Amino acid sequence: MASSSSAGEEARPTRIMIGVNESSIRGYPHPSISSRTAFDWTLQKIVRSNAAGFKLLFLHVQIPDEDGFDDMDSIYASPDDFQSMHQKEKIRGIHLLQYFVEHSHQLGIQCEAWIRKGDPKEVICQEVKKVQPDILVVGSRGLGPFQRVFVGTVSEYLVKHVDCPVVTIKRKADEAPHDPIDD
């Protein structure tokens, strides 16, 4: 009788990439409502009690600020000021990922986490192509039809453009801020 894997070979864990971002309303280093909801859903509905069968891949895409000063006046900026801002941005991203990595380790789930910079739509598509996860899970901010036309949604774009199944998790109605942009 033929076996699909050799005797000493273990099955590769299912690799789930989760796109995460930080909250704009609660601030550093808290994950957004959508990211936490996507993570919690993945744990409850996919991983369940089979921690050894999965590996979570956390991707945080930082959108570069044009001048590096997040709407602050940069007339008197020195090269050291820019270096300091880049360092703070990196630290914020690391703290965000730390939330997800620590929770995963507490549950005994293998994980990896990394940061990339750029347009989240493009960067996530590139990373999915490079890493080839079995599934991609992303949160949804719940933009209304008017906002969707002008802002577009990352999740809708990903559903159309990545080469793996995409699960989009909507947040609970009671968790939604007054303005969905403030996630």
C-alpha cells in the first residue's frame, strides 16, 4: 500500500498569512480592531486545538510617510531627525508584531513575523507570491459604499489578485468606531 509521505517525514503545517496593522484610534502599539478580529477568528475557527498543525505568518505593511514626520512641519529637520523617525517607525512595527507573536507562543503555535514598507495592496500581493501561504486572512474595516469608491479596500483587491484563498473577516458591529477609517 502506497503512502503519500515517507515514514519519517512529518506533514508540513498549514501556513496562514495574516495581514496586521496598528490602530489609528488607540495608537501605538495596539493592533487595529480588524487585525485583532482576524487573528482571533483564525484561532477560534481554523487553528482551534490543533496548534501543531499550523504556522502563522504575520505581515505588517508600513505605509511610508512622504516627509517622515506624520503631518509635522519638517522645515528644520536634520538628517538625525529623519534617522530618529525611521527608528521610531521600526520600533512601532516591532511592538505591533510582538502582540501577535507573544499570543501565538502562549498557545504553542509556530509563527513568523515581518515588516515591509509600501502600498499594502501591492506589498501583500508580492509577499503572498514569495512566501506562498496556504491561506491569507485579513480584517475588513467595513467601509461604506461611498468610502469604498474613493478609498478602495485592501481586502477586495487581495481577493482579486493573490494566488491563494483569501478569508476576509468583518469586525463585530459593536466594535466599529464612528468612522471606519479610524480602525
